[in-house]
Amino acid sequence: MNHIHINDLAIANQKKAREILEESGIADIWKKAGCRVNLIGSLRMGLLASHRDIDLHVYSSDITTDSSFAIAAKIATNPRVTEIRCINGLHTDERCIAWHVFYKSDDGEIWQFDIIHIEEGTEYDGYFERMADRIVEVMTQEQKDLILRLKFETPEGKDYHGVEYYEAVIADGITTMAEFEKWVTEHRKKNPYYWIP
């Protein structure tokens, strides 16, 4: 698979992701509830490859489980929403609730929305938006092509995080899947941290 074919596939998938985001109305539900909604992750950076996932960070003040669940309940009324999962992190330093919404598109494919509802003004308000913008700023076209190729080459069922591809390629010069798999094994022995180039 050459880089032209890879880029064409990625662009087609990103176009589809933006159409799914629009048709689902999920972002609009958060906005109507008074939240600030930002696209983050691979779609924001033009690095969405084969995975059907859309990352949103939504912000509001005085988040409670009741207020966040009320918004999720509105999302659940959409018949295309097949499943919703929740991780409550309001009691942690991250002051957030993570929602994973599974949405069935008209062609039968399942898209996953990863939505983090974050208390505005806290430590992570805008952090991952800055991360995404910084990656786009420093990433060369060659690195972008390589990241997309590695994503497409990743065997089915492997659970790698997007940021692992980005750090491995941009910071450490990883160029092959074998190198990347070794890098991930070593990297995961370190204490967790959030990387920004």
C-alpha cells in the first residue's frame, strides 16, 4: 500500500467521520445543554485512519452525575445509538465523566464517540486541543504519511493509543511496525504521562 493510496483512504474515512458527526447530532445535544464542544484526537489532526472513532471534549461548570447523565439520556433517544458506556472520574484530579457512545451509521457500521465531559477551568481544560494543534504544527508530511501507514498496518485487535503512534514517530523516529510494537512495550513500562511535542 503506497502513501498515495493510504492518504486517499484516510481522507475518505475522515470525510465519512465528519458526516457521521454531523448527522448524529451528538455535538449539538451537548451545545444545547450549554457545553463548549471541541473536536480533538485523530480527526482534528487529519490522522484518522481505519478506526471508526470520533473524539470530543465538552466543557461546562459544576458538573454532576445528574447533569451529565441527563445529557447522555437525550443522546440515547437516537435510535442509531446502540450502546452507551460511562466512566465517572469526577472524584479524580481529572474532574470529568467519560462517555463512550456507539452509533450505527446507515451502512451498518458502528462508530464510537469518545466524549469526555470536563469541568471547565480545571487542569485539562484545553490541554488535548493544544496537544493536537502542536502535533499538527511540528509534524512533517513524511511523518504524517508514516503514522497513517502504521495505523493501517496495525493487526486487528491490537490496542494501541493514537498518541503512541505520534510520539513514537515524531519524537523517537520509529519507522516500521516491528519497531513500533517494541517501542510500545518499552513505553508502557514508564509511568503514565501526557505527551506534547
